Amino acid sequence: MTDTTDEITVVRNDEDTRYEVHVGDVLAGFTTFRVDRQGRYLYPHTEVDPAFRGRGLAQQVVAEAMADSARRGETVVPHCPVVVKYLQDHDVPGLSIEWPSHVHPE
């Protein structure tokens, strides 16, 4: 069982091309990205370890990834259903979004 009092942090890991959510020192989940030929950031997949589900961590990691992309001036192409739902439900000031004609999650 995981401790619910551990600090939750989100970090960008450029080496592994993903944003990671940590609970304490433990990697609890992530959302992946890749950069296409036009320099757009495609988000195909979000995953949370089953031991940490039900705590809103997928929403937290996606929220920080989208906010950070907006700060960096990146254009986001959402393919992951979690990212799509987040962007449909939340306004991210300054974020440039290019909605794909077909969603292609990994």
C-alpha cells in the first residue's frame, strides 16, 4: 500500500521523452511525448502504476505537461485519450493545440 501523505511532484524527463509524476521518491506514472518533423509535441500515452490509481495522478501529470508546453511555446497534438479529455475539459492559457483528424494512442 502507498502512503497518501507523500509529496507529489511532476518533472519533465527529456531523456525518456516524458513527464513523470512521483509520489515521494517513487515513479507513479507518466505521459509520453515525441516531437514530429514540424516540431509539434505529440502525446500518445499516459500511464499510472495500479498501486497509485484513484488519486488523480494522470490528471496531475497531464496538467503540468500541458502547462509546461504552453510556457515553452510548444504546439501540442493530443492522441492519448487522457490528454484529449483533459484538454476538452480545461483551458490551458497560451497552449497551442492542433487536434488530429484521427486519434492514434499507443
